[in-house]
Amino acid sequence: MLFDVEKQAAQRWIVEAHRICEGCPYFGMVSDEPPFCIMRQNPPECTIAGIAGKSGTLVQENC
């Protein structure tokens, strides 16, 4: 079970498992729950995966 700072259960952001989620520390899979993202990202447009160079659809913009 994931907890926020106040030790209360954190809300789950339910997502469909995607290949870019593999190995992500923010992707959660608990045996009796659907897959979820604690960063509230939506694969395959995940910004964290884009930063890590894993996203197939995220377009990197010039900074």
C-alpha cells in the first residue's frame, strides 16, 4: 500500500500497462489491484518516460 506524507492511502491513477512502464519506479502493480501510476502519467504520453528516452510518442521540444 502506498502512503502520502500524512500516512494515508494515496489515490491510485489507474493506467493500462504499457511497454514504457516497464521498470518505472512510479508504476505500481499490486496483485489485487489494476496497474497504477503514482505520478498520474498517461502512457504512452508519459513525460517521465520521455525524459528517460523511453517514450515512443512524446515529441521533445527545444528548450
